[in-house]
Amino acid sequence: MRFKLVTLFFIASCLPALAEMPMQGNAAIVSGTARIERGAQGTYVRIDAGRGSSITGYIPSGDEGSFPGLADLDGRQVTMTGVVYWDGSAKITLTDPRQLSSG
């Protein structure tokens, strides 16, 4: 009986985290703390949305100039909008600076 209760509690505690993760192909608005990382193919904006869930914004190489003050967003609260796709993890391709805002 105790094992069943612990299992039920564990499953119930995971449901809110699953519900917060946007599904592939859906438009999403995600807010959280940003970590800016430059890679060989572009710049990545990793957002920790809390409870272990995260999503990555991808800015293709050469498009970084369209996002003024991008480096200043590191460690700050940001909001990212776009269509979610799955590439090993949840990602949003950022092509317009209006898709990424601080505050």
C-alpha cells in the first residue's frame, strides 16, 4: 500500500511539469531566465522555465545582428515566442527580434 501511495504521489508531482512544456508544432510564449551561448551554427538562447523544463531559441548564424543587445540578455528574465519544434529538445527558431524581449 505504501509503495502505491508513493508511486501515485510521484506521478502526480510530474504532471504540472509535463503540462508546462509546449507541444511540437504549437505556437508558444515562454518566459524564464536566459543563457546566451554562441555555437558554430548560430546563437542559442536557453530559457529555464522552472521545474526542470527548458526550451532553446535558435538564431541562425549571420542573423545575430538583427537582435541588438543579445549578449546583454544573459542571466536576465526574457520572453520568447514562436513555433516549437523538436530537435533532440524543444526549440524555437528566432528570425525576428520581436520574438525575444526582456522583462
